Amino acid sequence: MIPRTYAQWRHCITVECAIPLSADYIAQRLAVWRNAELEETRRFRRLYGDAHWQAVQRWLLQAAQEQERAAAEPPLAASAQQSG
């Protein structure tokens, strides 16, 4: 199944493919997808179309933003200790 939403795509990557969405993975994939001259990118666009290629780039950026927000938030245990 080709993912149509961010949730479907994230499930496909992290559960079905067992690939962690690490900062390194996201940066690596964005570097490839942003380079329209790479054979891998051209092949992906031929197989899945430009709309999906652009969606995957947006989803990678969304995953990166989620990581940034999570890193900026204090861990739950630390928050509980500070208020207790």
C-alpha cells in the first residue's frame, strides 16, 4: 500500500520497515529527495509520481519537527520531580 497520510507513512517506515526516524535518517533522505538529478530520486518520481515525492519530503520535515519539539520538552519524570 502506498501511504496517503503522514500517519500511514510513519507506520510504514517505523513499523513495517523497522526504520527509526532518526535525525540522521531524515537528513539523509531529505538530501536525496531534494536532489532531482540523482538516479534514486528520478526513479522514485517515475514510480510514485511527483505528488508522492513531494508528500514524502513534507512528511520527513514533519518528522524532523516532531523530533525538535520532543527534544525541547522536558522529560515527564524530570517535570514531575521539579514540581514535587
